[in-house]
Amino acid sequence: MDIRLYMLRIMMAVLPFFAISGRLNGQKQVASEYVLPIKNSLSFSGGFGELRRNHFHTGLDFRTAGRIGVPVHAVADGYIARILVSPSGYGLALYLVHPDGHTSVYGHLSRFQSKLEQYVEEHQYRLKQFAVDLTVPSGLFSFKRGDVIAWSGNSGSSGGPHLHFEIRESKAESPQNPLFYFPAIVDKSSPRINAFYLYTNVSGNPEVTALSRQRFETIGAHQRTTLKVKQPLEVSGPVGFGFQADDDFNGIGMRCGIYAAELYMDQEQVFSFKIDHLAFDKGRYINSHIDYEELIQNKRWIHRLFMQPGNMLDIYQSGTSKGIVLLPDSKIHAMKLVVSDARGNANVLEFKMLFKKKTITGTKPEYSKLFYWERINEFQNAQVKVELPAGALYENLPFLYQQQTGNRSFISAIHQIHFAKVPIHQAYNLTIKTQPIPTRIQGKALIVLVEPNGKFSAVGGNYVDGWVTARPRVFGNFAVAVDTIPPKIQSLSIQQNKTLINRQKIDFKITDNLSGIGTYYGEIDGNWVLFSYDAKSATISFPIDKKRLVMGKTHLLKVVVEDGKENRAEYSARFYL
């Protein structure tokens, strides 16, 4: 047989497979033997790569019809490598390692499978703490695909009952887009482009003039979107673009994040990004990926289509221009934005641009000192010291400091450390001079963030020789306050320190006015008992454990809570059980 004919037959045989696989998985092809973690659930309320405060969403949030206690299944054969119990974050979570080099993660659970529950409880009592992060010996707990390993819940920082699910590449702990592992989850609808942004004064020299933006509303249906504005758009220098979009998953009104975007000028790609993997140590770069000022001021999530120099995300293809567009002549140029989801459904926005020479106007910013994004930056005077590490900024910054008069709530002036609308990537050292204070309360001093309405919240810090130093991760207005008020302990289960209302559990509400709950513990008859802590509801709870308590007698309960400045509160009561 002619070798060319033989190769042609081979290609004809395999082409249908690649065509089907490509359509199924959008722009990435992954073979999978995984089953759904929630049986028959093809619906989710949060998608991979969605824009969140200070991070990208790293998984899928499977819906559980508003219920707690839905069985959670192992998506593939594997063994438990890690068990996490926390009052915040993922709450109760399991990490299941698979032979194919991936790890599946199950978060916001209500409880674990019984042998895991027992293992965790033994460690909690040994360590005498509720929050644990346990590395489990390899192979100690193995499960088969489809086995029930836990039940869904609302633990940690969850905003409602659901299962947070991730697939990570095990070696690098790198989250992957789980949609590529579940071909049964079908999506036939395209993303929606809700608004388009044009940015001018993108020269990169913040001393000359500040970045400015124009927002354009859109008209669109299904796969085509247009601008509600006369075209061509006239520009007089280098420009950048951005857009507001979401993916109406399968056309049922669920707004999820998008997967990819591509920007073209005259059919040549000038910028693109694709979110098929993420890295936890780079998650905060989301504040450079988005228009952070627009989020802070107008609560809008905008994807930038151009890069700041300090943005180290690896999701971009931008060339040397970093997405900045400079029209080469005075002709009309055709622009196109393509926004797509993980299943390859796309929406296209086309518009035209024209260079028209005119004087660039803008507001030259007032500033105290120019900060450079790639260097260590310092500012200080007799009342304050500011030190930013290299890489804390995403671009050069005309830094502004101003001092304001304090009030009776503070033992310092109020210091404006630039503007809250500007993001910062790393924590920095902020040191503030205090008024003279008695030695007995110096250890209670801390820096607070003061909001425009006068309310303030704890940042933290330590007092040394008339100064308090803390490490904030935002700009804004700061002052020093003193926290001498102990936490509050409110019993929800025991009346008049003797009557047990609920014979199934003992619970309390614990709150603090400023520095926050630091530590807590509970004892019954002098023995430490396991009170779980739910930070959302500010409650601690001890389910009555008859294995650890003698029934038919009066017991002495004690609960002790300390805040972040070691102010202590104690509650004690006798009850009969």
C-alpha cells in the first residue's frame, strides 16, 4: 500500500475523535474517568477562575438545593492525604490523592465519613484545639471511586450550603479547571459582555497624568455584542481596554466567571488570557488583572486587557506591547473582542477605532514621593514611618501622605497612607507615633483602619517605645487605638447558670469589640472538651458526648475566651445531665 494513502487513512480515522474531544472540552483536551462528587448534580453556583476579593475562585461550587448533609462522593480511587478543620476558609475539607497525579479537594463540609471523624477527633483532643490541619499517612484511608467520604455543609467562610470542589495537579498544588474532567456537565450558552471600557493616559508615567476610563454600555444577544455608542471611537494616543462579562451557564441565569478573552486589531491578536490553571501564591495578582479602582468605587468587576508591569500572572499572551494599543496611522481600524467559556462557546464584540490628533488632557496628581514598583520604598516623618517591600506595587505610584486630626477614640493622629482605591500586593510595615499612655495599657495598643464614616477595624500591631508597628495589606486612613475591653460570652443553652435547654448540645455566642477573638477553650469537670467554632455565626458548640461525660450527675462547665490583645472573659455554670 502507498505510504501516503496509509497515512491518509490513519488521519481520517483519528480526526473525528479529536473533533469531538475539542468541542467537548473547549480549548483543552483531558481524558477523564471521574464521577461527579454530588450524584446527578450538573448545576453549580460558582465557576473556576471567577473574580473574587483578593483571589480567583479555584474550583466549582456544586449546588445542594440549599441543603446540608448531601452525600459527597470520591470522584476517583485515591487516599486521603490531608484533613482540614477551620472556623474560616474551607471549613471542614478533605484532600484525596489519585494515581493519575491529581488531588481532589472537597470543602465546606458538615461532617466526614465516620473513620475520618474519629481520626480527627482523636487529634483535636490530643492537641486540645478545634482547628487542625492534619497530614495523613499515605494509604491510611483509601476510597474507591463513588464511595461516600463526607456530607456537604456550610462550614468555614461559605456563604450558603454547597460543595466547594477542586482538582489540583498534585506535585505543584496547582488548581486545574474541573470542568475539563466532567464531560457530563454541558454548557451550550455563550458568555455575556455587559460593558466595555476604554482607558487613556496609559503611558506608564503616573507623574504626568492619571489613568482615565470611559465605560460603554453594550447591546447583545447570544454570540454577538455591539456598543451603544457612535463609531469609530476616536483616540489620540496609546490606549488600553477592559470589559465586564459573565458566563450565563447553560442559559439558566447562573452567572459564572469566563474562561478566556482575545483582543484583535485588524485580525491580528494583540492580547489574550486563558484561565485553565491557577497558582495559590499568585492569586492576589487578581488585583492587577482587574480594574481595582472600579471595584472599590463602583462595585464592578472589570477584566483588564492590558498589563501593569508588576503583574506576574502566567495566564496572558501579550507580546511586547502588554496589550497597550497604539494606532499606526489615521485610518479606521477594525477591533474585535472574543470572550469564551470553558466549553468553547464565544461572544464577539466588534467595533472600530480612529486616530485623531488632539491635546491630551488629564489631572496631574498631587503626591508626596514617587514610589517604584520594583524597589523598596520608604516614607517617614516625625509621626509615621512607611516601608513597602519590592514588588508590593503593580506599577510606579505617586504616593500621597496627609495627616488628619484624631479624635477621642484614638491615641494618635489619623494618617492617610495614600488611597484605598489603589491595590497593594504585599503587606508593608506601618509605624505610628502614639500619645503618651500608661505602662499598664501599652500592650493593648494597636493600629486600626479608619473608614470614611468614622468606623474603624483592627489591623493589629505591637507597641515599642512610643510607636506601634503593624503590617497592613491595604492603603487607607490609619490611627492607633487601645483595646481594654474583654470579649462577651453569651450562653445559648444554659439558663440562670443551671438549666440545660438543649440536652443535645451546649453552645455560646462569643464576640469582641475590636481586636477579635484570639483563643478560646471549654472545660467540663476540669477536663478539656471539644467546642467547634463557626466564625460566621460567632458561635462555639459542644455536642453532648456521652462517651466523655458521666450521666446522671451535676457537672461544672467553664468557658474562657481571650481577644487579640489578651483581654479575658470567663463563664462558668453548673448543670445536670
